[in-house]
Amino acid sequence: MGAGRATQLWIGLARAALVSDTSATSSQRDETDDNTALEPATVARAIDEHQREEAYDQVIVGYLLQIG
């Protein structure tokens, strides 16, 4: 897999993990620094803290399978 494709998948995973939090207001999301949002620990924490929903889990697993 090319570096460009891997980067696109990682950004997609980060967006899916972070944006899916509907309880956060848009102003709170705007305050999140883009670089911080892409850090592995931030993405992992967002996934871990998200309530288990089948559709959410499927999206996250889909990205992880493509990255792997």
C-alpha cells in the first residue's frame, strides 16, 4: 500500500472515530487541533470511549481492515 493511500485511510479512521460523537458541539470540535486529532492515542481514546453501536463498529473495523 502506498504512503498516500495509508494516509488517506488513517485520516478517514480518525474522522470516523472523532466526528461520530454527536454529543460534542461544533464549537468543541472546532477547538480540537487537527494534528492532535490525528494522533494515534486520540483516535484510540475516541474509539474506546464511544458507545457500542453496530454501525459505528462496522465503519471502524472496515478502516482497520483496509489499513491492515
